[in-house]
Amino acid sequence: MDITFENVEHCYMQKTPFESLALKNINLSISSGSFVAVIGHTGSGKSTLVQHLNGLLKPTSGKITIGQWLIEANKKNKQLKQLRKHVGMVFQYPEHQLFDETVEKDICFGPMNFGIPEREAKRRARALLETVGLPETILGRSPFDLSGGQMRRVAIASVLAVEPNILILDEPTAGLDPQGRQDIMKMFYHLHKEKEMTTILVTHSMEDAATFADEIIVMDKGSVFIKGAPSEVFKSADRLHSIGLDVPETVKFILKVEEQFGCKLPHDVFTVDQVAEEIDRLLMKKGT
């Protein structure tokens, strides 16, 4: 499902002394099936932006089109429940969303709430445990008896159980160690490719944005500051520095190598392995 924002603004606590304009004149489009990263410093409007996509927040002005659904300012939308079936959201610390007495019941709650028969919901629960890297044997256990990492994976399975077309990830790796973060992001990327979902990642990690996203949206003071492919966004290092953001460590390294050797290297390589390959090519060229 394609997503379009047209002249969208959002004001918190409107018409009170605490009024705050969080989004300003947002105009952007997100293509169906793409992987988009939304980056920006704290308070830039990242989370406010994505919370409009399943109706958690509604625009103060403007409109948002999500597939066949239209969300407009000052108009009631009676189809939000159906929209939320298609837009899944994994919040920061998603394990805080767990509430039921067993893992199976927690995962089944979402699909059954949308009218999926219990038998099918249980089938999905079993299949999703394997998807998120957990054993089927924990289905009957309380989610609160699990480790923190396991709880997070159960919470993610609960979101995936409704089989959304759009998956929103709002800092889903917060609090994880480097290996845990890498494992979770690889899992999301695999799901994105396998299910052909539109995936929107809100993150502070430039490395994750560079590695996984087809397109990056940079937010600043409630507005879209830059939008483009990772190679386009990260070559604007000075512009990013001007709003308190940085580029991935691999990009910094490439820039240093270019300065040292007086050469040009591709700016669309972001993993350590990709950079190593480019450096190896450069050294072989220098040696000939």
C-alpha cells in the first residue's frame, strides 16, 4: 500500500497555553514494499510522524492516504480498526505491550480481535515463534517468566500475527546489546523481503538506516529536512552535522581514505565487509 502525506501538520494540546507544533507542512510519499528509515534527533517529530499511520494520532491539518484509507483533519474515520489490521506497530520496548497469561494467548489476541478463528490464530502463533527464533515449547508459559530478549520476540510475534501489510518499527532495538540488535534487525529485514511488507524504521542508528533502508527521511524540528537514498543522504555530511546528526562510521572511514589517497570510492557501501572489499580493490589498484 502506497502512503502519501499532503500538507500534514500536528499540534499537541491545541488551543491551550502548552500548544506545541510537532509536525509542519509534511509532504512525502512512501512506495509500497519499500524499506524506509526515519532519522532525526530527539524531538524532531519521528515518532509523531509514524503514529499517524495507524490512527494513533490524527493530523491537525492536511490528509494522509494509506492504500484505500484516507485520514483527514477534523473528520471522523470509522474504518480505523480495519486500517490497524493492515498497519502493525512495534513500539520502543515492545515487551511492555504483553499482558496475557500465556505466550499463546498473547500472540492470538490480535488476530482473534480482528475476527480470525481461534484455530487459525493458534496456527499463526506456532509458526511465528519459529519466525522470531523461539521454541514452540514456550506457548503455554507466562510471557513474564521469560527473559527480556524472549519477551521482546513474543511481543513482535503478537504484532506480526495480524499479518500487516505495513510494519512500523519505532526504535525496536532500544536497550539491546550489539549482537541482539543485529539479530533483531536481520530478522525484520528477512520478514520485509519474505512478506514484501512496507517497513518503516524509526531509529537513531545511522548504521541500521544505511544498511537496511532503500530510502531515508531525515526529520528536523517537525519538518522533512532531507529525503533520499542512503548514498544521497550521507554524502550531505555537513548538512547532517548542522542539525546535530552524524554519518555512519563506515562513511567516515571512506571519507578519510579518499582524503588520504586522493581518490574516489563509492558512497553506497555501508557494511564493514563492503568497505573492506572496496579498500582491497583500491590497494590492488595502487599496487599495479
